[in-house]
Amino acid sequence: MADEGTAKVAKAVPADPSQVETLRRFDELREPLRRYLLCAGAGPADADDAVQETFLKLYRHLKKNGDPENLCGWVFQVARNYLRDERKSAQRQRTISLEHTDAFADPRGSPEHRALGQERARRLSAAIEKLPQQQRECMLLRASGLRYSEIAEILGIQLSSVGAVVNRATARLREDLA
Amino acid sequence: MSDVLQCGRVLEMLPQWADGELSADEESWLNGHVGECSECAATLAEFTALDGQLTGWGQLMARRNLPSREARERLVARLMPPAHVWNIRWMPAGAAALAVAIVLAAIVPPRPAAIMKREETPMVAIPYLPPLDPRENATIVRMNLRVGTLLAMGYKMSADPDRVVPAEVLVGEDGRAHAVRLVGSSN
């Protein structure tokens, strides 16, 4: 007599592995990716769109048996490209600027506290924007909440080299924020 | 080890130190060196300050711009293949059949209401679950559901999300709801 449990498994509809992997990555990376995009200057709506489109692309990438190496880095690269392409529209650029300025205000503090926080964040953001690409990416990825070992993987460098990248960025930021 | 090499080692250790990933021995060595080397102490202080600013900035941005709760459901729905794609070649035939049906409905007298079959709305598949296997023994369970729950399942309707409506839910062998439809006068 066939085991009931086995029969049930045999009848189950097989899950799409690409879909399962995409959703697993979404649960893992959605929040840091969103923070990264917000810190890189995206408005909340644009950040949400970029996250959606990025994971749809990831699904298609996995479906076509794309390279499974460093998918975390792949995801941030695709999101960054999406944001860059969206910014080409002059209208959208204006929208981002307005939303970005507003986003610095922490609604929980006093007006004075909010204004100070807003000013500090604005200066930090402007200074990071002027850094060389690798240093800028490193700063944005750290702001997104990733560990340095994950940042090293995304940037494709040794963990021991990340300290030197941060140190160079710190020196530049010190001059800029002085 | 020369001072230059030791200071270089500090630089290499900073990322792991910030994430609390150094071994006890490494941490002890780092603290010892930083206690003696004012340059590395300054580097460590600057690194810590910047790291705190970056983390705080990211948290502030995330708090100020909360993600939409439906983002995952939206992605799941977009990952599912379309349930049915109309084939444009059959549209003229479909339109002709519909026209004939309308004409027949107009000329054939309706049956008495007592023997009419109860009107049923079609089941709406819940998009983020795999469809049922045709051989699966599914069960229909009648229950009262919040409109908000139905909307989250992908059911299209306009009503107060807190309203409770009677519905029939298609439950698969795995115990999960796979499709839903409204019943009675709640449509």
C-alpha cells in the first residue's frame, strides 16, 4: 500500500526554484537595498519601484540560468543602474531633489533637533556624493546597514582592503565636513 | 613587527572590529596597539565616528520613508505567470458567440425562478500560491472574512476593509487557501 505522505508529496505542484530564490533574496536584501537607494538620493516611491524592478530582473536572470556568483553585488548593481536611468528624466530629477531634502527630517525629535539632523545628513550626503566611486559605494552600502564582509563581496575586494578604502574616504570627508 | 606593519594591520582589522568579528586574541592585540600608538588611536576614533554617522543616516532614512507593506505581495503577483492570455485570433468568434447568446436570451422565455440554478461568482485564485493540482482533493470552506483580508489575497472589490463578508474558500490538501469567492448578497 502506498504511503499516504509519499502520495501527497508526489501530487504536490513543484515550486519554481527561481521564484523561491528571488523571494528569499528579496526578504534578505529588500531593506538594505531600499536604504541604499534612499541614501543615494532616490525618493521613497522611486526606491520602491527600483526594488521591484531589480528583483523582477533577478528572477529573469535566475530563470535564464544566469551567473549565480555574487548575487548580492548583482542586485545592488542593477538597482544602481535602474536609478541612474530613471534620473535621466529631467522631470524626475526635480522630484528626487524635493523628496530627498524632505526625507532628512526625523519626525520624532524637536524642531531644532530635526533641523540639526537634517543639516548634518545633508552635508554628509553632499560630501559622499563627491567621493571617488569605490569609496562612495562603500559609504552608501554601510549606510544601508550591510556588514563590511558583505560590502567587500559586493565591491569584489578583500575584506582587509575595505579598511583602507574607508580610511581614505574618512580623510576626504574630514576635509569636506570641516 | 615594525610600526608601519603594525599600523597597517590595524587598518586591515577595522572592518571586522566594527562588526564585532575579531577573535579575542585579535581584539586584545588591537587594543594593546591602539593604547600605545596615538596615530592608530586617532584613526580608530575617526573610523568609529564616521561609521556611527553612516549607520545613523541609513536608519534615519529608513524610519522617515517606511516601505509599503504590499511590496512583497506585489512582487509575488508579478512573478506568477498570467492565469490566462486571450488569443486575439479567437476574439471575432467569441464576439459572434456572445451576440448569438444575447439574441437567444432575448427570445427564449426564462424558466421559473424556483428551478433556476443559484448564481455563483467564479473562484479567484490567490496569486502568491501555486495553483492546485487537478487531482488534488480540495475542500470548500464557508467562512466570514474581512474585506481587508480579501483585498490582501488579491480579490478586487470596493468596500470598507473592516467589513466582514461571507465567502467560500478553496482549501487544498496542504491546508492552505488557494482561491476565494464571495457568496450571497455580499458581491
